Amino acid sequence: MFLKPNSEFPPKAWEYWMYKYDEYAAWYSGEPNNLLQFYVRSAMFPEVENGLFWARVEKEERSNIVHLPAAGDVASTSANLLFSESPKFGYDEKAAGGDRIKMFIKENGLLNMLLEGAEISAALSGCFLKLDIEPELVKIPILSIVTPMQCFPTFWRGRLWEVLFYRVVKYEQGDAVVWRLFENRKRENGNLVIEYQLYKGTKDKVGTVQAINAIEETKNITLEPVSYAMEGLGCVYIPNMRPNRLMPNSALGINDFSGCISLLDSLDFAWTSWMRDIELGMGQLLVDEDLLEKDVDSTTGDTTKFNKFTKAFLTLNMGQWRMGGENVKPIEIVQFELRVAEHAQTCDTLFKNIVTQCGYAPQSFGYSDEGGVAESGKALRIRERKSLLTREKKARYWTPSLTSLFQQMQQMDKCSSLNTGASAPQEVEIELEDSIVVDASEVSETLRNLDQARAVSIYTKVKMLHPYWEEDEIVKEADLIVKEQGLTPSSFDEVDE
């Protein structure tokens, strides 16, 4: 449903969430200026910012602030746990339509897009994966990632029912005039209907509807209404995690660090305090000015001092103190204490609490309780159990959504002029890897135990030992083992089936 002309932007129903998305984005960016700008203009929700370090920063103090981009680190680690290893796409490449699926994965750089989408999802509470047809660019449906900041979805019974995407295409008059392009996707008479509208408005008002070709930015783009006889909306919404603790009944997801804003803020406060200590703790020499060479500026007549070491000393006029009988030293060293250990422990504790509250183990971020000993396999799974549980929780949202995406891609491909072949869509099964390096000794021990219990075939043992081998390689290796051991041959193809 398009927005009413001259209505408020963002709509009242989305005002709070757009505020939260802006806040999440500011922390995720890792850019101090973004945080400063956000909290300067956040007077609309003063109760949210109350007490935060970044909201209390005075203008003259901003140059001394140190920001640790922990939020971005959390989002990046989340994406790596999900997609640092390529997921397995289960489909029949030799069957009809299999080549189109392979082309879709390759042409869209799907593996990289999944990493990108997972990171955005962890930072901004979810993401949309959207399909479009653009024959002039590529002969397969194009996949793009849309953040929650760029759309207004409608859910029905927890399912995505309709969605309104938008993007700013042009600013005019010093950003006073804003041109926004809206794209609405809905189900109508069993078909997917996609429509477009261009609005000319302001920052706070959506404005009025204009002709699509009214500006150069949209003049040469094909934006005619289109209808596809297919299921779905040509896009999927993948929540980061549910329930949404800010609104438990909402179908929207929640991001990783939504409950840790105050901890992130405190971490920056601690780092800034640490750097402030270093600044204040710089060694200084208090030097009687009478000990310094003097010179008279020929132009202004001002008396100047030799300043080669001004970073190392401060000049003081001690003449009056000496005349008053005070016992003063002409040169004195001043060195304040640097509380390095206290600050380091505070920052470490805060960071560990942040990643723990976000659902991860500190070991996933480089911390080790074993003196820095590298671990893999079973030992690593034990130490990173919290991270792996969070990963599994997120994977349960990604796998069915990706399966649906492939189904919709094939339907859209079939309905468009890109694919003239008439083939029924295949169901693509998605299997995510756990990103844990398997220890060879752990695998061999498992195989030995299964073999002693006579609970595993040669074919299965080879497949477990070499999970990334192709089917013909596994069969060939199993045949060689059978021949070498003088066992009775069997058909491994049948076992596989």
C-alpha cells in the first residue's frame, strides 16, 4: 500500500522503529561522527538517550572521544559463523532447470551476498532478499539486499503479506526537497503485482506523486507495473532472531546488540577515560623562566622563549616565590600515574559482557582461557558452545527463507522472458556449515568406534572422512578399499540412493 500524498514520513506507525534502526546503524558504522550526529538530533525520544555517555558529550570534548567499534565486530562475527564456509545447495543440476539455479548462484555472487546479508541482519535486526528482472543486466533474476531502514512491511499471521520498498533518488535545494521512489509488492488474484510511484516531498513529508520520468534519475529506468503468476512476493524477510524483546508479538526480528547499547556506551567511556589518562600522564618539566634564553622579536617587540622542547616543559615565573622565601626548585619533573591495568581490566570486562549478552562466547572474539593455545574440533565446540547455539538459532531462520527464495526465483524466471524453457521448480535444500575446523584425530576416533560396533559401511566412512569429495570420488575410494581388503563388492550407488 502506497503512502498517502503529503502524509508524514516516516509514517507514525514506523516512527519508533526507524529511530531504532538509525541508532543501530550509528553503532554498527563504527564512525564516531555518526554517533554524535544521531544523539544530537535524538531529542524526539529523550527518554531513550538519557544518561548515555555519547548523549552528554559537549562540543569541545568531542575531539577527545575514543570509539571502539564493538557492534560492527559482533555483526561481522555473526556473519562469519553462519557463512564463512559455503553452504551446501542440494539440487539436481542435471535435471531441467538445474542450470538456471547454478547460474543464479554464480551470476549473483550468492555466497558473498549471504555474508553481507547476515552481517546486516545481525546489526539491523533482519534483512530482505529481493528478486528483480532486468534483462539488460543479466539473463537471470537479480538478487539484492534491502535493509529494514528502506521498507515498510505488512505481516499477516506472522507471514510477509505486502511490502513497500523505498529509496531516496535525489536531493534538491540543499536537501530541503527529497525525491523518493517507492516500490510496492502485493498479492492480487493469485499473482504477484509490483507497482512504482515517485514522490516529491521533504524530509518530514512524503509529498506528492510525480510522473516516473519527471527526473533524470528515473527517466531511463523501466518502472512499469508488472504481474507474475507466482507464489510469494519475489522477496523473503529473514529476521535476525525472535522474539523481538522490544515488542514480543512483532514479526520483526531483533538485532544482536539491542540490549547492550548502555554497555557499548560504557565501553567507549572507559576507552576515552584511558586515553585521557595517557594525555594527562604525559611527563612535564616545570622550569623557571629565568633559566631559558630570551629573545626580542624585532617586528613586534614581544619577548619570546626558546621553544624547542615546549612539549616537554612548562615555563613558570618563580621569581616572586623566591623573593618570598619559598623553597622552590628551578626544574621539577611532574609525572601523573597511568592506570593502565585498571582501564585494561575494565575494558576487557565490558567487552566480554557485551559479546556474552549478544549471545556469543568470548572465545569467538579471540579470547582464550588456555594461554592462547589454538583449538579445533571438540575442544573448540565446548568453549564456543554459546556462539554455536546462537548460530543454530539464526540458521533456522535462514534455511527455510533461502529455500523459499530459490522456489520464487525459479517461478519468476519461468514467468519472465528470460527463460523460455518450461520446467517445474526444483526444491533446493540448504545446509549450513558450522565453521568449526574438524580435527582429524576426532574424526578417526569416531570412525574407529563406529567400525568396532559394526554400525557403519565403508562408503559412509569414506564420506565422513572426506565430506567435500564428489560422489564419484567417494565411490572410487570405497571400491579401492574393498579390493585391497578382499571384501565382497557391493553397489555403492545403490547405498547412496
